[in-house]
Amino acid sequence: MKWRVVLEADAETGDWSVWCPELPGCVSAGETEEEALENIREAIALYLEPEPIKLLNSTITTP
């Protein structure tokens, strides 16, 4: 699956920031454009990774 990302250079430091508008909070950065893109690929994969649902014993009740 492909995701749109926004890549932006910092004029002062030369570093790159990158984020995925469709995935709130999914952001990353890198010292180079290539590093920033690698990092956002990893960030997107982690963002989409399913988390197990943890239920407390008191959450489940039986009649």
C-alpha cells in the first residue's frame, strides 16, 4: 500500500522532516532526504502494526 508523505527541508540545519497526513501523529526526520524517507517507511509500518487487545479479568462477565 502506498501512502502520501510530505518531506520538508530545514533551511537552518539542513535536516529533513517528513510526515504522513493520512496517519495522525506519524512523523519522522533524518539528516538526509534518503534517511528521512527510510525513517518514515519504518514509522508507517509501526503505526499500522496491530496491537493485541488486553482485557482485564473484570471486563468479561458471564450471566
